[in-house]
Amino acid sequence: MPEVSVVLPMYNVARFVREAAGSVLTQSWRDLELIAVDDGSTDSTAREIEQIADPRVVLLRQDHRGAAAARNTALHCARGRYIAFVDGDDVWLPGKLEQDVAYLAADPETNLVFSTMRMVDESGRDLGRTIRKWSGTLTLRDLLIENRIPTPTVVMRSEAVRRAGWFDEELPVSSDFEYWLRVSMLGTRSLHGRPQVTALYRTRAGQVSSNWQRRLQVRRKIMTKMRVLYPDLVSEVERLTEAGYHRALAATAYENGEIPAALKLFRRGMRHAPAFLLADKRTWFLGSALLSACLLPRGAHGKLEQFARTARASWL
């Protein structure tokens, strides 16, 4: 029986999936199985996995039903004591899995450990940005304010999976965030973040996460559910949650080139909790970028944006 089952959902990622799988199979922690689920791809994604000559690889196929369904398919087959997640276009860095397993083995109160990702573009070029850095225990309150858990860095106990249940296949996006909320309810120290960068997150055109309208709809659905379960807690953090989430959606709209929508979302976030947002450097970077996009010619804005990204990498 493998110690770790690695869940790899795949949909039309033929260009990247060999690198993603290779980053798992070359980890210093060798006692694992890689369960790759092809979610109805129309390209050669499945063939790329078939060509990997490693007995630890399990390839499953299903009709296209989304990432949540693909993860559930893998979880039903997983045999490991620990469950790890990676996406078909992302990359683990060396030593990641060994460090996470060691942490979970040493702290029985932690059900899930996660770490930090660094952003790269489609060709693997470093974009100078890290995402969702956190150190120490992440409480349910913290998680409601902002999702700090990058899914491709998560390693959790299989016992926690049995207690939390399956991913919600009715959610077209953010099913992972809703799942981490459930895991956080298993104990006050259930979630632990490591600040180290252990994976690379690949940004590319057409990602599901780039659809900010759909993300907003799903987020409202999730918060409605949480309001029933924890009315006092949600009431306490709701302004901060709405402020931070609208800023995040504004950043997505900005990256999509939807400047008017980004401005509207940014203003909406500021109306909810201006002091909270202004205390965060990310607000100033995004606000400056939006102001530059509105006032400067495209060429000048592009040069300024490149300088700002470089500066952000050293300041955050």
C-alpha cells in the first residue's frame, strides 16, 4: 500500500501534464501512487500519461464533469495514508512531499498542510509573484476572510477525507475552497500553512479561475451555506470577506484586460472595508495598476506594469 496517493485531475493539458506528473514521480519521497484522472479531454492528455513507464501511475478516464468530479473519482481509488493534490498544468518543486509528510507525521492535530506557490506563465517563465503565503495555523475565520490554500500544495490525512466527505460536484468553480472550509471544521488546528515555496502555478488563457463572474456566483452560494452553519462568525467577518474577495476578482478582471469591470469590482471592495484593504500592499499595487491603465497610453502602461511586477516580487 502506498503511503501517499497523489490526485491529478486533467483536462486538455497535454502540453504540460508530463512535466506535472514528472515533478511528482521524481520527488525524494518515493512511496506514492499517482492517480491521474482524464476528465474527458479532447487532446492527447491521456496518451501523455500512458507513455510514462512508472508502475506507480494509475490512469483513469471519465466523461467531462469538472475538477471536483475528477478529484472524487481519484479519491474513491486512493489507498494512501495521506492524500496529496496537484493539477495537470502545475509543478511540484523537489523535496515538497517529503517535507509535508514529515510535518503531518509529527503533528497529529493537523489534518491538512499547505504551502506557497510561485506564479509562472505558459512557457514556465517566472512572473515574480508568490500566491497565498501563510505560516502557522489557519483558522476557519482566517479562511472565510481569504482562501489562503493553494490546492496543488495540499497534503492531508486520508482519515480527514473520510470525515469531510467528497468535493461538491455541483460547484463549477471553488469546490476546493468549499472543501477546505469543511476540513477546517474538523478541529481548531486542522489546517497548517508552511511559508516555503513548494510548487509553481501556471497562469494561462482560458483557465476556469479567470471567469470572475462565475466565481462570484459560487462564492455567494458558499457563503449562504456558511451563514446557516456559523451565523455569528460570518456576521463578524462578512465585510472583510466581501472586501477581499472583490479585490481578488478585480485583479482577475484586470489580468483579463477587463479594466471597466476591474474598476467596478475594486470600488465595491473598497466600500465594504476600506481600512482593511488599505492596510494590504496588494491593494496599492492593484489600485496603481488600474490608475495606470486608465491614464497612460498602452505602451507606457505596459512598461510601468513590468517594473511594478518586478518591484512587487521583492517587496511582498
